[in-house]
Amino acid sequence: MNKRIFLFGFLNYPRGSAAANYTQYLSNALKEAQYDVYLITNINEEFKLQEQEGFMSYNAIKIIPFHISKRRILRRLEFEYGKGRILVNILKKHNLTSEDIVLLYSPDLYVHREVLKYKEKVGFKTACVATEWFPTSSFKSRREGKAYHTYFDQFLPRHDLLFPISSYIQNHLIEKNCNTMRLPIMADVHEHPIGTKSFDKIKFIFPGNGLMKDAIEVILKSFCKLAPNDRKRVELHLCGVKEEQIESLLTPQEYENLKEILVVHKWMQYKELIALYQAMHFLVLAREENQMTLANFPSKVPEVMCYGVIPIVSRVGDYTKYYLEDNVNSLIFDGCEIDLCFEQISKALSMTQDEILELSAKARECVENKFDYRNWVGKIHHALVNM
């Protein structure tokens, strides 16, 4: 009988967040490593889930829905303080034994507290994914900051195994004598077709995110520097960024120049997002070097590379250190300055169609060989067996 793993995260699963994507590939790898995987999560209503052995399922992964109240005040209280209690009540229904594993993808202090308390009674093993390391300055209140640092520095080390997303987080955890296995965001190259690209325009994409680790102003101002002839050949697609935000970062003249090449996408269904990625030639990502960007690993990089999209990125963190190679499968610049970013955009525009296609094929190859979850099955299994 396969060993059971109960994997929890408040993820808006499937496909509702970068965390949902990370968890999908991790679940696939665990399933391939002969574990019986149960994913406990809130459900993304955009997707119709199937049924499998009495459970909801998506891509053959069994899902146990995680509900919090729809009533506003109760919902707020449960979201802030009650997720750990709700999770433990779900786990109790499945009669956990010392043979089971609970794997958490959550920075919620109360989740860790409740699960570790329940673990003392039952004796199952616990593991945890660590994909971020936020500085104190990124929290709205002292209470939030204190809760986060208690989770990160006191509760993470109490788990049997940690999966840090980057060497920056891993090194910190090793100093605390934690058992770690570094695990980047993975991918599934066979999930969707790569698509074919037209060359009527050279298409760049910036898929934004809520916390804005990315220096969008640098990207916008880099494109503002393009000569009129180059502007005619280019489209810049933006996701997760509002038009007003773009306007506020630019002078009226810059905005006027940029308007003709900008395509601002509002909320998109996942299948629309895939069609967009399939049509793109380059991803542009400018990042300052700081604690947040060194700790993080942008999921959008391997995600778009599945479709042969070539990353143009700042050299920061593990993805440029271990995976991407300048002029082989990506274009990399040092720092986060407008001129440096503009230089790489100009380089991309000077390339022939054949040169773009060659770099595109290498980007796809990089994902197949380094990020696809099938490459990580053995390592994950080894780490779990030895925890």
C-alpha cells in the first residue's frame, strides 16, 4: 500500500495562484514517487473538477475541499486565526497514523502550531515548503510581522523536512540545523502544446504579481526608449497591472509613446493565458537584488519557457545562477537599470527570426531538462524517505 501524503495550502486550486501551480507539480511528482496524495485546499471555481474514488480531483490528484465561512466577520476570523483548527479537524477524519506525512504550503503561524500539536499526539511526519522570506518592512502591522517571523524562525525548524525554493532560504535554514532539500518551482512540459509563433510583431510579456517584486517602472521606461521604427515592430503585453498604475509611473510624453505598443490584459481565464503565452517571444523581468528577490523564485520564468518564451531577466537569485544561460536560453543583464534592460530589448529586436527560434527551442529544452517535475521525482522521494 502506498504511503499517504496530506498536502495543505490555501491555494485557490487549481491554477488560481503561483502557489497552486507549485503544488500541482509537487503533487504530480509525489504521485509518480508512489505516494497516495490528498490535496487539502480551497477550490478555484473557474475549473470543473472530476470525481475519483469518492474525492474531487483535478489531473488525477485527489482533492479534499477546505471551506471557510462565507459570512464576512466569521470568514475574517477563520482566515486570520482558524485555518489550523479547520485543517486538523479534516486530518482527524482520515485517521492519520505514524506512517502518514503532512506537507504544508502555508506561512500561517496558526496552521503550523495546530498541526505540530496534533503531530505530538499521533506521531506522523511533517514537511513544509518555504517559497518566500519577507523582510519586516513588507508587513502592514507589527502584529503581522511578528507572527510571520515566529512562523519562519521558530516553527519551520520544528518540521522533519523543509523544501526551500532557493539556496538563499536554504542557507538560512541550514544554519538553524534544519533538514532541507532545495526545490525550485517545477513545470509540466506535456500539459499543453507549445503553440506556434507568428512574426508580424515581436511580442514581449510582463506578467505582474500582487507583491510587485518586479521593477515594472524599469521595464516600461526601457520600452519608452525605443526608436519610432522599432516601436512599430513591437507589442508589450502586461498582465496583473492596471492602466492607471502604468500612467502614474510615466511622464505624459512617455505614456503617449508607449500607448501604441501596449496591450494591457484584464483578468483572463487560464486557457486564455496559455494562448497568450503560446504567442509570445520574450518575457521581460527586471528585479532589484534584495532579501525578497534573492529568496524567491519567479514561477512565471519556467511557466512561460514551456511555450518557448525567452526570458530577458536581471541576474538575481537561483534562476540565473543555476538554470538560465545568457545567450543560450535567455538574455541576462546585471543590475536593474533602465539602460541595461533597454540594451537587452534592443538585442532581442536585432535578432533574426531563426536566431529567435533557436533561443526559443533552447528555452523549452531548459524546462524539459531542469524544471519538469519528472526530473525531481527521485530526489523528492529520497528526501522524504530519509527524513
